[in-house]
Amino acid sequence: MPVTTLAVDIGGTGIKAILLDAEGNPLTERSRVRTPRPATPQAVVAAVVKLAGEQGMFDRVSVGFPGVVRQGVVHTAPNLDGSWQGMELAQVLEKLLHKPVRVANDADVQGLGVIQGRGVELVITLGTGVGSALFVDGRLVPNLELAHHPFHGDKTYEEELGAAALHKVGKKKWNHRLSRAVAVLSRVFNYDVLYIGGGNAKKVALDLGPNVKLVSNMAGLLGGIACWQSPDEQGRPD
């Protein structure tokens, strides 16, 4: 029987799920619920279990999580709740769903869904916060967290480009900031391609260069299949 994967994307404002076939193609319609407030581990896990029940039968689970994750354990969750630190998310979900679970940073998962596997590829996600992932010849450089690095003056990337900043300063000024960020990141990483995704990518109104690409927010789910591939398979060219 072909293997099916439940792909889950946990975000600061929404939690999404979809079933994927062995090649990463959608088998169901995406389902979504708002992220609970407060976004405690118990509340978020309950929402994930509910979504899983709506998606049907599956063999394994991949989860994109908005923070640093190592070996299924959450180390940071800046846009959820302080109680996440040290949460063994993969283990908890395995016990509740009775299936093997892999958890990775959400920007890493999104990147695995869009990269070509050639050269230096940088991914940034614009949503409640700012996510980032770096790949070199298809290999992930893990736990690149640009969000809280200085960007402009004493402000971080997330403070200047997160959802709160967009709502505060408006689309025009936010896009001006994003244009400056793209230029800075180009000088820092000398990327071959920059991918911009996340829920607020639809607000981007810039004349992007040929090596800057807007990607669908679905990539955060479709990349879930790559969590189950070996490092040599992840992001490799066709």
C-alpha cells in the first residue's frame, strides 16, 4: 500500500493540515483552524488531533513548527506560549495519533517544499513572525533564526517585518522595509535564489528580481513529505 503522510503546519494565527501521497501530492482538501489563545501546548496539540481526525487515514505525520526544534523537542516558540520550551512534541503526538511523527521548524519544511537543490537557496516566511531557512546544494543548514537578529537600528527582522509591524505601519512602508531586507540578505548570504512565503507573502508589492520568488503558503504543508526523506534525498534536483 502507498504510504500517506499527514502534513501539519502550526502557525501563530492558524493550524493547517492535509494528506499527501508518497510523492507529496495532496490527497485531501486543506483543513484549517485558528491557533488557540493562549497557544499552550495542550491547546495546540488538541487542535492538531482534531484536524488529524478530519483528514482520514494516514501512515505517518510531519509537523512544521514556528520555532527551534531538535529531535522532536521544542526549544523556542516565540509566537505561541512560553510554556513550550522543552516540550517533547513528536513524542506526545505519537502517543495520541498512534503513528510515527517528525517535527521540524516551519520555515525549514516550507523550504523543503520549494527549493531546487542547487547552490545557495534562502527561504523567508512572513506571517505572525518571520521564519528563515538556508539550504546549500539541497542540504539544510539547521536552525537559522534570523527573526531576532538586528535588522534596522535596534529593531529585529521580526519587529520590522512581522504581522504586528505590517498592521502598525501599513502595506507601503512594510514593503519598503522588505525591499531593504532583501538587499541586506543578498549581501549577507549571496544567495542564488530567495524564496518568500508565509501568510503575508500575498501582501508583497515589490518589483522582485529574477532570483527572488514568491511561493504559495501551501508549501509549508507540501514540504512535509521531505521530513521523511533522507538528507541525500531532500531537495535534490530531479
